[in-house]
Amino acid sequence: APDIIADEVESYGCIYMFNSCSNLKSIDKIDVKKVGRSGFSNMFYNCQSLVNIPSILPATELADHCYNQMFYNCYLLTQVPELPATELYDHCYDSMFYNCINLVKAPTELPATTLKPYCYWRMFYNCSSLVRAPYLPAS
């Protein structure tokens, strides 16, 4: 996939962009500071050959559903990017790594301290190889 570098991805900007690209194996860089509503939702949904993704998704300004189901059914992923945002909105990371059955490494920490409904809902659902959960400092 091409590098995605922008100050902002607006609402629905990259939704379903690479959905079901079964031969896609690598994403080198996603460097975006602000993600609008559903900006990256379902972007790599069902990319079953995807093995290499960026080590960080640096956006710190997020909107509702921004990463919803982004890597859903990406069976070959073994680790996920760092997610530095400290304020989350409704369904931000909902089902982001759903069914990533070979995922063994989650972020060390999910640093958000402000959470909204369902922001982590099913984020690691059926990640049956995951061995350690991230630290969650939110109270």
C-alpha cells in the first residue's frame, strides 16, 4: 500500500480503501495527525495476507469510529502499532484487531485517559495468540 502522509484525513476519507485486498502484504507508513469520523474504518478489513504494518499510528486528534475495524480479519498480523492518543471518542478502536488470530504483541500501553462509550469495544476480540494485554491508565 502507498504511504499515507497528511495533517488530516477527513471523515470517511479512507473508509474501505483496501478492503479485501487479499494479496496486500505491507503498509510502510501512515503518518496522520488528525483522523475524522470513520476516517480509517474498515481500511484493511479482510486483508488476509497483511503481515507488515507501521509501528505507530501517530494521530492524537481522533473522532468517532476513526479506526473502527481497521485490521479486522488480518490473520497474519503478529503485532500492532503504538497508539499514542490520550483522548478517545465513541467506537474509536472498536474491533480494530478483531479476529487477528496470530497477534501476539499488543501495544505496551494504551495511554488514553479520557474515554467515551465503546472506545475499546472488541478491540482484541478473538486474538487467541495474544499473550499480554496493554496497560490501561484510564480510571
